Amino acid sequence: MGAHVSVDTTARLGTPGQERAAADESGERPATDLVVVTGVSGGGRSTVARALENVGYYVVDNLPQALLVQLAELAAKAGGAARHTAMVLDVRSRVFSTDLAGAIRDLREKGFSPRVVFVDADDEVLIRRFESVRRSHPLQGDGRLSDGIAAERALLAEAREQADVLIDTSHLNVNQLRARVEELFASPEALRLRVTVLSFGFKYGLPPDADFVLDARFLPNPYWVPELREHTGREEAVSRYVLGQRGANTFVETYARLVTATAPGFEREGKRYLTVAVGCTGGKHRSVAISEELARRLRELRVVAHAQHRDLGRE
């Protein structure tokens, strides 16, 4: 709620690896990383949910509390992507039960080790957020906003005490909240920028998802070399021809430096995927060879990168 949504975490928070090790020693269920997200309405739960999704969690929103154990069981059985599951509980999910603290205790008694995230904010901040979007509080009924907020705080008091992570969003904007959640829950690998170097043919149109567009048409076209015409930029003969042209290596090196220089900034801003589009006339020779070489140079510079070829085989 609102564009502006500080952070206090309790000492109980551990890393997923630490939790898994503790589970192995205690005989609890293996390798299921569960996060329960709750808190006051308007506190920023949806932002927390999106941030968890960004770092690889399978997120279930508006889950009835009575289904916490069942979903945890399903996640444990499914494995794979469901091994990291986040369950978001809000005032709507309390239609079925108001005993959130009891539901979390049940989860732990079943052998799971959920980390509970409680999102909170000052009353005056919550009131401003609700007023800015002209919405009533889900629990205010015929009363005032402050009445709804007070009623919800009473329902959530025990759950707040049980929380492993308490995030006060009173003075955080959306980006700061996202970054804080990622800092707490993401593996280093999940936070790294992934670069797709995409070759394409200008005659088929620009890729709509391109962040950078590079034009390789300044290089001689292998199409006009009879022995290369039927081959592609993925083949050594064509690649050697293209990269051997004057300016080709400088072109690749310049853009490799550009991507590596901007990657840390993109990561700080929460961008996880970057598309560098390299075009030539038909997307068969020059752009393909340059894309393969640029992706290789980026990997040498410790950037996660791979090449794709949109129009290869289209001619």
C-alpha cells in the first residue's frame, strides 16, 4: 500500500543452510525451506511476497491458516522448486481461523522449521497509506481506520511475538524493502544478474525485451562470401571471418566492459535479467558470431551470460 512502505530482525533468524543442518541433527524434516509472511494490513506484505518470488521462492498468497501444515507437507513431497516455499497470510485468510500463532505452533510440532516474517508499521503511517488509496481497513467495519488497525493488532499480538524476522516498513520505500528481504533470504547466486546476448535480424524487427541494442551491420556480410553463405555464425569459419574484421574485437570488448560496468548498478536496483540484443540484416552470420563471442567474454569476466539466436534458421 503506497510507494513508501526500518527493519529489525530477531536473533532467531538463520540462513537456509544453517536451518537445514539443524534439522538434520534434530531429526526434523529435511531441506524444506518454509517462510510464513504475515503482519498488519498496509504494512507491505505484497512487496515482501514479490521479493521472495524474485529470489526463487514458490509463493502462495492468502492461504487459510488451517492449510499451513497441508501445504508444507505438499512442498516437502514435491521438492524441486517447491523446496523453497513462502506462505502469505493476511486478514482475508483469517476468515477460517484467527489462531495464527497456533497454526505456526502446529507446523513446528509436525517437524517443520518455518521462519516467520512479520511486517509492521506505525499507526499514523498505515492511516496515511489507506487514505492515499481511499480504502477502508478490512477490520474497521463501521468504525474508523484506527479502530480497524487496533483490532488487527490485537489479533496478531501473539504471532508478532513469535516472529523470527520483524520488519518495520514505516520508513522504507518499496525498493528498500525489497532489497532488505533479498538480503535476508536470497542465496548469493539468486541475486546475480543474468545476461542473455540475443542475436536477431533487423529485417524481422527489434526484440521488444532488449535492454541494449547493438548493430553489427558495420561489418562485412559473410552472405556475400559464397563458401560462407549457407553457414551460420555458430560455425568456426564464419565466426573467424566475422571476428577477424577490422573493429570487430574492439566492438565486442567495448560492450563487454559496458555490461560489466553497469551490472552492479542493475543488481542494486533489483534487476535480475538483462537482454543485450545484437542485430545484423538477417540474424544468421554477423550477429550470431558476435553474440557468441560477447557471451564468452562476459563469462570470462565472471558475468552469468549465455547466447540465444532469435532468427537463426528463419531465412
